[in-house]
Amino acid sequence: MAPHLFPGIFFLFSAFILSLLVSISLPGIPTVDIARTHFTGGAAPHIATNTESIEQIRFGIWAYCTYDQTGDRTCVDSGHGYTVHLLSASKNITIGPGATRGLAVHPVAAGVTSIALLCSFSSHVTLVLIASLLSFLAALLTLIAFAIDLSLYVIVRDRVNHFDNVSARSVAAPGFWMTLVSLILLLLAGCAVYFGRRHSRMSGAIDYDRPVKPGLFSCFRRF
């Protein structure tokens, strides 16, 4: 393996770890969610399956989790394209599968990143080039996933603000920012792998074409 490919491999490995963690998300990893909302006030809402008021709700890839006033966590494992019903004394809101179904792009991007990482370990020129192309493909998929994350955050922020007599503060969660960092790393990886491969080829060509200086006893090699 050419040492010039090490930076690209490092970027790909880091991007893969981040993508994998985001793809697992909550309830598997409670702190890795896409968006979360904090409720304060006497009329805090509750979910349809539980009448107890919640203090916080977190939106992940496969499920959402709520936290009550005592900090106890309840996760609804709804799977791909889940729906959230929030109810209060004066208003009910729904965040449907249209906002959460696209989150499944995350594991797809993680899968493509893993293939690019495996190809980057090869010393074969073609596989290294494929690794670079797959890095850019994974970056495109991650960009789409990040756009979906942003859309979910905006939808959540706008709808929870419709509750009366309750203060709702929505923020972008760690999974949101991890996706952004993964996108940057994948772009860097694609460039690093490509230019590392090019540098290796140029170095090989220079070494091959470089004339060999005759040694002190080279004249005796004829005999």
C-alpha cells in the first residue's frame, strides 16, 4: 500500500464510523439523534400512547424517544418511516412518515462508505480508483441524508411552536452534526485517495525512467 493513500484511508475510516453511529441511532445509542425539542411550561404535551407530560422528545433514524419530568426515557420503536403524535389540552400535531421515511438514506451511505474503505486498502490501481469514486458517491448520499435531516429539523421546529401556553425549543442533535462532518470527510477522502493514487503512479514512472548511474566496477560486468 502506498503511503500517499494513508490520509484518504483515515478520512474514509472516520467517515464510516460516524455514518455507522448515526445509522444505529436511538434507541440503540440514546445520544445520537437528528433533532430534539425541549418543552417548558405548564401545558407541556404528551404522546398518544402515554398521558404523562413530556419534557423532551428526540427524533432518531428508526424511532423517537421521550423524556418525562423525572428524566425517565420512553422509546417507541416504530421502525422505518415512523409517525409521532403529540397532544396537548388545546392542540394536537402530527409528524408523519413523510418527514422520517427518508432518514433510511443514512445506512445506505454508511454501506457505500464501507465498500469504499475496503477498496482503498488495495494496491491495485483500478480498486483504488473505484474507492475514490465510491467516496464521492457516498458523499452524495450523505448530502441527501443531511438535506433530509435539515428538513426534519425544520418541520419539527415549526410544528411544535404551534402549541399554546408552552415554550418549545428545538435544536439540531448530535446525529445532525455528525452527518455534516461525515460529508466533509468523504469529500476529503475522495480527493485524497485520487491524488494519492496519482502521486504514486507519477513516483513509479519517475523511478522507472530515471537513468541508473554506472558503478565503479560496471566495466567488468561485460566479462
